[in-house]
Amino acid sequence: MHRRVSAAAFMALGLATITGCGFQHEDGDAVSRQFGADHFAVGGMLNLTDPVQGDAFLVGGQVSIASEVQGDLVVAGGELSIGGAIGDDLYAAGGEVALDAIVSGNARLAGGDVTVGPATVVAGAVSLTGGNVKFEGNTHGYLQVAGASVRIDGAVHGDAEVKADELVIGPEARIRGRLIVTGPREPEVAEGAVIGGGIEFRERGSSAVSSEEEQPPVVDSTSRLGSFLWFVGVFLAAAAFLAAFPRFARNAASVIGRKPLQSLGLGLAIVAAVPLVAIVLLITIVGIPLALLLIPVYFLLLFLGWATAALFVGLRGLETLRPGRVESRGAQLVALFLALVALWLVQQIPLVGSLIAFLALLLGIGALTWQAWNRRQAVA
């Protein structure tokens, strides 16, 4: 399979995502840089309206693309709107992903809600993964979909393989090959739909999580052990971080209070982008060593992001209880430990606890990266 993705370019994106190296500021909320014909951009809100002669790599809270990218397009973020034309392959991951573009290569999309609009034409194959997936485009290759709720109402020149709890084939669907369905129930096929190769149905159970009564005791024990080890690991990483870089750690934590929205958007962008970069590096074969380097750096960033969020809570607590005092290193470590305990307790709250913990992680990662960028700019 033809791929123009440069291993060096992906290494630059990976390192820049984590450290901010190699980018120039455009404004207070976005940074971008050209590497030859390739375009890189990271920010809270990105709008790509100028043509790109090479590859484009975009990471942001909201990303909108309405231009021609002659090479590959790699995009990640919270809300993605992809239009225009892509000269090679498309890789996109986000919370909401909407595609209405001409793609000369393959298209690989993943997200919470994934929509491929009727204006989309893909010369190669299409792979979609998400909670709610809708395909109304035209692919000249095969279509692969995995999701909870899936609707196909477009044209597929090859086979369509779908794994879903619920599948609806709309009246405008035109599938020349086979429709291969894996799920708990057979697909709902509207009148007027055309499936040239027939339907192959493979029954499986629902993807819904089993109730607690159905979970074996060993699963609960393993979960508790993993939670404890994560807590210990985060505390040790945070303590080492505070001891080795006390000023930088405190400044990074303070960014959460000063720039919460920027920290949240940047954290979301990084969490979404780095795994995508690692996956594409693995696909390129030549980038495997770089992917193996990027993966442990990513996990270290998760530890330090959570540590930064906890440090913010701990230091803010000290300032509230003992205003105006310069606290010792020991007092800061105690506050850090208590903050981690508080965050862990919040995480146990049904329904909202996990969301609050995830937001804290994003804030920590974003603040840490923001401080690294500004420190580098100050040194430069």
C-alpha cells in the first residue's frame, strides 16, 4: 500500500506534541510550523483554509479543514470538520468527526460520533470506528465499520464488513459486494437498498457491559490492585517531579488556575494525537523504533499530567488554609498525597466521578505542556 507519511515528520509531530519543540506561535491559542512542504499545527481552534503541498498534521480542540492537502492528512481533536480534498490517505480521531471531502487514498476515522457525508468520495478503502457511525459517502474500495449504532446509506464498491449492536441499511445504500454483519441482531434493511453480494450474518452477544453480579471475583480484585498500583505510581512520579523540578512543577500546576480552558483543550488534543501518531508510525514499518520510543513517553506524560493536576489541588489547598506562608518540601508532599486521595475519592462517585477525573488529567497534561512551551520560548 502506497504511503507518503514521513517517519521524520511523525517524529517531529510526536516530540512537538509533548514538548512544544520546533513550533512557532501564531497567536495565544495556536502554534504552527512548516517543515518543507509539510504543515504542522496545534491549538485550541484551528482552521485550515490555505492549500498544503505536502502532508498536514493538525491537533486541536476544534479543527476545521476546507482546503486541498496534496499529501496525507493526520488530524486529531475534540470536534473535527474535514472538507476539501486530500491527495493521499486520511487519518482522523476525535470526539466528533465529520467528513465531507474527496480522498484520493484510504480514510481511517475514529471517534465518539463519526459521520461520512454524501459529498465524500474515497478512492481507496474506508475504516470507521465509533459509538454512533453514519456512512453516506462513496468508497471505491471496501468499507469496515465498528460501532454501537451504525447506519449505511451510501455507495460501497467492495465488501462492507460491520460489527455493531445495531445496524440500519438505508434506502440509498448501494453495496456491490457482500454485507458481512457481526452483532446481536440482524440488520434492518430499508426498501430500495441494493446489496449485490448478499448478507452474511454472524450472531454474537451485545457489547453492553455485564452487571456486577456477573463479574467473577478475580476481575474485581485485579481492578483494585491495578487502581492501587496506579495511585502509588502517580504519587512516586509526582514526588520525584516536584523534587527534581520544584519551580517548573509549581509553575505548571499554576497554569491550571490561570488558563483552564487552554489547558483543557491542549490536554485533549495531546491525549488524542499521540496514540494516533504511534499507530501510524507502526503502520509505516520504518517508524516502528520511533513508535516504541513514543509509547513510554506517552505513559510518562499521563503520570505527570495527573501529578500536575494533583499538585494544583494540593498547593491551592495549602494557600487556602495557610495563606502567605512558604511551605516546606515535606508540607508540599503531604498536600500532594492528600490531593491524590481526594481525586481518587472523587473518581469513585457514580456516573460523574470518572468524567471529573478525566478532565483533571486533561488539565494536568495541557498545563504541563503549556508551561514547557512558554519556558522554551523564554529561553529562546
